[in-house]
Amino acid sequence: MRDRVSWTLVLAAFLAFPPFQRERVEEMGFGEIFRIERMRVDPALIQALRSRWDAEASAFAFPWGHMIPSLEDVGRITGLRVYGWAMSGYTYPCYHELAERLLDLPVERRSSLVPRESLGLYEVGKNSGESEDEYLARLDRVSQRELASEPRPQADLDLRRFLVLLLGRLLFVTRGDAVHCRFLPLLEDLGEVGGYAWGAAFLAHQFDGLSASERQTSTSGFYPFLQAYLHLPALGRGDLTRLGLVPIARRWDSRRDTRHFSDQLERLQEAIDSYPYLDVVWQPYLGEGDEGQPWLAQARPYFGRSVWLHALNPMLPLNLFLTQRSLGLRQSVVEFPVRDCFRRPGRSFRGLHDTTDWRERAREQIENWEHKGKAVRSDVTTDDAYLQAYTLKYGGKVYKSARHQVDVTGEITSLRALLHSAVHDRKAAQRQTTELRSELERVRGTGAGGASSSRSAGGSPSLLEARLAGAVLRAEEAQRHLEERERDLQLTTEHAMELQGERDRLRGEAQATRSERD
């Protein structure tokens, strides 16, 4: 509920602005956020995803491998800009003086600020029987009374207060601190606000929030981003409606689920554990154009690259080399990241009590962002080696539902991953065989029509036709080999699952026997 109220408050303040102020917000790159419908919160889905986040790798650890929300996900789902200056600068132990100077507001606590009253939002409670639209309209009316109606110094104060509310109450929410002043130093020169990569900072904040304890069930952060994450559509937690609207969050409609939270969560965990590997959508935007999304053109140089993300002191890596399949590549064996608290200037420094210049302290990571990180490449033809290494690292930890956690050593995880890889290879070989056959038939048809165009004077097949015929034979042989491998893996997986079921049955009987004795 708090998340929807926060969204309504920020939206009401935006709508209360006169046109020239709304244009300034648009120019800063935040306009698309206010075109998104107020979405229903899905805490069970967010918790299910959070439970699978590996903070060391900054990636989801699913049964089929790593998956990572990317800068393209941010740009296409939220419309935030993911290009520009790194979100870096000073953090302070106390923001009193800065808040009084830039906002003309006193700050009673060390790092917290609640400026909604300064925007005319005094009585923000929803009245009994009041609809969402009526509630929003009332907040809009009362806020307009307090806001400057024309460009002047007061208008700059209003805009900074609004941006602090937007950043601290909607995009960069933190637990236990309703609105914070962390980004206030970046708002001093309002003409430069739009130059920062707010979308990249947003992704760093998402990673930081996902790294929180699994026991935390609140939905801090801008929840529509993860709810509209299109890579696992078979979970059935929402629908793409209003086709053609951008960004994608404008099309997403979360389905209502009236079951208890714990029941929803258990069903989601089970659904992810048994998710069909071939239904995983690695590249959900292949059919998406860039029309109506000018922010994507400048963002493209950052796509498909591993890079450090900055949100002042939280600095986290976007390790796209762990998810090469999302770039249309086969996943190669890579060194899995290990947390190094001595070298990594990340979220562990949040509680610093000194004034810190993060541009100096994290110079190497900022240079990495300025050079757009490192391109992700792969020349392997199968995921097998990666999947075997992945299974050795995670084993049964990739399962979260009670029914699947018995696979403690990860044998079935490995077999299912290898089977998925074999099916992928077989389908690719099948496509290649079909293409070669079609080309061979085309060449033969050309030869038949032109008599001598594709055959030599002695009537023997042309060199091109002979090469194609040989390629078809080799492709057919490779396809047969892959089909045999797929069948073997299928039988082995089924046998392993039968053994696991038998083991579970025997364990259950043994526990029942012990209970009877007791």
C-alpha cells in the first residue's frame, strides 16, 4: 500500500506543476515515468525473484543458469535514460546546510527529509469511499495552491523539492528512510540534472535492493520494473495490454491474486523450479522497434557490455558476461565473481560518517563507465561446459520450493541443464539442415531449368551442387547424433528423477517409523 501511495503523491505533485515545470522534468528524462499507469503491487513475485539473487555475481541464479536485468531492460521498461555521466559525487554525513540552501527547508534528522508538505501535500490520507482518480485529483488541487505558476527562483525551489520526492520516494526508495537527501548535491545545477545516467543508477539501486536479506518482504524500489520483466512470461503474473505503447511498463497489467502471500510465494517458487527451459525468453525485444523511444538511440552503445553501475556510494557490476545467451550467443565458461570486500567500493560503504568524494574513491570504476565497460563476446557452440561449472557452484541451491530442495547434490539440476542445451543444439542443427536442403533444391531446380547452367559439359553435378549435397549429408549426420544425445539425456534425467522419488519415499517411511517408535 505504501508503494501505491508514494506513486500517487509523486504523480499528484507532477500534475500540479504548470506546463513549463513539466517540460523541465521531461527534458531531464523522467517524463516517461509519469505515463505509466499506477500498477498493482505483486510482493510475492518480487520476493520470489529476490530469493534467487546471488549478491556475489549480481545475477539471478535460476535452474537454467544466470539471468541479469540489463540496461536495455531499464530503457525499454521504464523509459529512463541509461547513458550520460556516471551518478557520482559527494556524500555527506549531514545534509542540514545543503537542504536549507537548495530547498529552503530545515532537516531535523541526519539524512532524512519529507518535503511533501512543501509541495502542498498536507493531508495525504485517502478519504472513505474516495476512488483512486478522485484521490489523485484532490491532491492535485491542493498542491497547485503552493507551487509557483511562472519561472522565478521559487520555481527552482519547487522543482528541487519535487525531484527529491521523486528520487527518494519512488525511484530510489530505501527501507526506514522515507525520503533521503543523498542525490541533493546533484540537483544544485538544475541544468545538468538531465546529463546523468539516472537509468543506470536505478539499475544499481535495484541490484542493491535485491541483495537485501530474503527475510525482507517489503517492495522497496520502483516495483513495476521487476514485475514487467518479460523473460519469464509463463509465470503468468501479468499481461501485455494496450499494445504499441512505450515504455513497456505502460502496457503491463498485473493480474490480481487473492490467495495468501505465503501460498502465492510457494506456488511461484514451484513454478520457477519447474519452469520449461525452452520457454525462457532470452531476447524479449527482438521484435521491438525503437519508434517513439528516442532515448534508446543514445543508449545502444552501452547495450551488450559488462560495466560498473553507479548510484553514488552503491556501485555494482553489470556482469553481462554471465548471461551471454541474452545477447544471442552461446554461454562460454567464465570465472564466477567472488565478493571481495577489500577491493570493491560497493554497498558496504553506505554507512560512512565522513564526507566522501566517490569520483576520487571509485576512479577506476568511473573510468570503466566512461569507456562503456567491456564488450561481451563468445565463440563457443554449446553451453555444456558452462552448465556443468554452474552446477558445481550452485548445485541444489537453485531450487527454492520444498518439493525440489531434495536435489541437494545437484545431479538433476545438471542433467536438466544439459538436456536443455542438447535440445537447443538439436533444433539449431535441424534449422541448418532444412536451410541447406532448401538451397540444394534451389540449385538443382536452377540446373534443371537452365540445362547446362549448373552442370558441366559431361553431365556431372556442378561443383556447387556437390558441395551442398555433402554439407546436407554432414548436417543430417550431426542432427542424428544430437537426437541420440538428447534421447540419452532424457532417459538419464527420467531415471534420476525416479531414483529421487524412491529416495523421498524411503525417507518418508523411515521418518514415519521413527515417529511411531517415539
